[in-house]
Amino acid sequence: MKFSKKVLKNGLRVVTIPMKDNPTATVLVLVEAGSKYETKKINGISHFLEHMCFKGTLKRPKAVDISKELDILGSQYNAFTVQEYTGYYAKSDAKHFGKIFDIVSDIYLNSTFPEVEMEKEKGVIIEEINMYEDMPQRHVQDLMMKLLYGDTPAGWNIAGEKKNILKMKRDNFVKYKHEHYLPEATVLIVAGAVEEKKVLKEVKRVFGQVPRGHKTGKVKVKEMQNKPEALIKYKKTDQTHFVLSARSYDFFNKKSPALSVLGGILGGGMSGRLFQKLREEMGVGYYVRAYNDAFTDHGFFQISAGVDNKRIYEVLEAVLKECRKLKNYIVSEEELNKVKECLIGNMKLSLEATDDIANFYGGQELLKKELKNIEEKAKEIRATTARQIQNLAKDIFKNKGLNLALIGPFKEKSKFLKILKF
């Protein structure tokens, strides 16, 4: 798949992925503004700001003006905030590219943050926080971040603390946007049945005169751990949801492809080792996942599942045993090749739609400032050897970097700590 990248004089990066045979077009804007760029007092503002950008612009004063215009186009649209960036996008019939580009750029550049809307949205944000806290499969991920990184930006909840949300003022949004929503920290991606010349013409017209600024950086993550740790949250649940993690490597590390393969061996498809062990053999749960969660300056390999409350200790011991096997025994060529092709096939299947393509290339450019296509990624996966997998398992599956976050009907962590050994 061909793509092109252009950089405007103000530093804005533009990535275009023409897809002549796809009937849709996606416009996506990614900006380096996430919870890791926040201070304790304004934790949650990146996410709150994302909500407020849909509450009115200079051209479209009310939220309904934005949503009605997009709905008339039959567009799919949304926004999202993660630790290291925020994204805004719209997807529609390719013939509407000009209109969705105008709306997405207007949201990004010209939001007005009406105070009346801000006060109402505080209630929406708090209910969103409540919703996620009521979803143990989702909330246990927040607990893992807290366990790994404590009271630092990397360990804070992306949605923020409720008390912070209630105290936020319009000036907080204006100041934060001025510090972070800058062209040199922004990537604009267009994917679909579009012409590069038309895309660049529109981008230069709308973004070309936006001035550079002085981007505020984020606090570098410090890894501090020398023994297994656990964070247990008591909740009356029908299932126990847990995340077991080992500290690993950041987004830039050359071992990233091998980490993907390692995750595939343990949790890839219904033939993955953990799926076979926990679901098919033990019959203790419905889902199990394994993958490396990588950021620009840190990472951790995680295994997550929801299982029978009565068998949680048995499950954890079984998972740890599977990890030890990877340290002690070489993976067969048959299994290794199966996992590689499974990963590559799933990657290609996940990149059929223009919005997924936009995220695939946009995330690379924003965080790494480089672009690799699907075939280059596939080549890296296929180059992974069985010996590399074993060495990787030995390197990251160590007691000093082992962590457990868990939500279920348990109050004491001492029994869990006793079995936390690789």
C-alpha cells in the first residue's frame, strides 16, 4: 500500500494514503496531548478537552450544529484520548471528503469551550468514569497502570479524578490547548479514495498559517521495582478479572516484533497456549489475552483474563507455568510459523477500512516519526526466531518485574504474592 508524507513549514505532518478501490475516506488528526502531559492538578484535562471540542466552534456554535452536519453526510465520527495523544476523526463516502475535512479541522482549530456546556459535560465525564469503574474487565487495566507507575502521569487515570473534573475552569482548557495543540506536535492523516494534490491543497489552506509554539513535554517514566507486587480491589463479582504483567520494552525497541510473536504464542487465536489451557482444558473462563503494551519510554507485557472466582489461584499458577515453559523450552518451528502467519493475517484483516489504515500510519508517524507499511511489519515478524523468543522470555519473565492487578471478591493480597513467581 502506497502512502506519502509531507511536512508544512510550521511543522505539521500530513500523511496521505490513496485507496482508489475503497469507497470511503477518513480524516484523522492526532496531537501529542494525553494524560502523560498533565500535572496532578489538571489530571483528566486531555480527555475533558476532547469532549469539549465537540461542543461548538466559531463556525458551528452549538454541539448539534456539528453532529447534525456529520449525520447528514452519513458519517461515522468520534474522538479518543490515550496516555500520549488525542485523536479526532470522521469517515464518510469519499465524495464528502471536503466536508468532513472542514468539520474535523474546525473542531481541532476553532473550538470555543462554552462555559455552560462545560458545566453540563462535567456530569457526563463523571458518569463515564463511573461506567468504566463498573466494568471490571476494563477497570483492572487502570489498576495495573497505577500499580506499575504509582502517583506519576503514567499511573494516573486518563479520565482523571472526579474532584479534578468538578474544579476545572474554561481558562484551564484554553491554556492547555495553547501549550499542546501545536502544528509541530500534530499529524493529519487522510486515507481513502482521495487525491494527494487535493488533500495537500486543503491542508495548506486551513493549517498553513497556524503558528508554531513551544510544546510542553512530558515527565519521563522511571522504572522502580525489585520484587513481585500486587494490587487487589475488592468487589462482589461473578468473575475475577486480572492482569498479570512483566516490565518489558518501549515502542522503539528492536525486540518489538518478537514481543508480538511472544504474545501470539500465549494468546493468539483459539489455538494459543493460554486459550487452550484456561478455556479448553480447565474450563475456567471465556476470554484470555496476551500482548505487549508499549509506549514511547516504557512498556509491559500483559496477560489478562476473567475467570471463575473459586479457581483464581489455580489459574494464576497455570499462567505462570506457561510463561516458565517459554523460558525453559524452545518453541517448535511448526508452532512458531503458525503464530507468525496468524499475526500477519490478523494485521491485514484489521486494516481493511480507511479509519483503521489512518490509525495504523498515524500512530507510527506521531510517536516514532517513521512509517512502515504492512509488508515491512510482516517481514519483521517472519524474521523472529525460536531462540529469540526463548531469550526474550528469559529477559522479561523475572520476579523483580512481575505484577498482578485484580478485581474480585478478595481483600488480602498475601496469598497472591506467595504464588507470584516466574
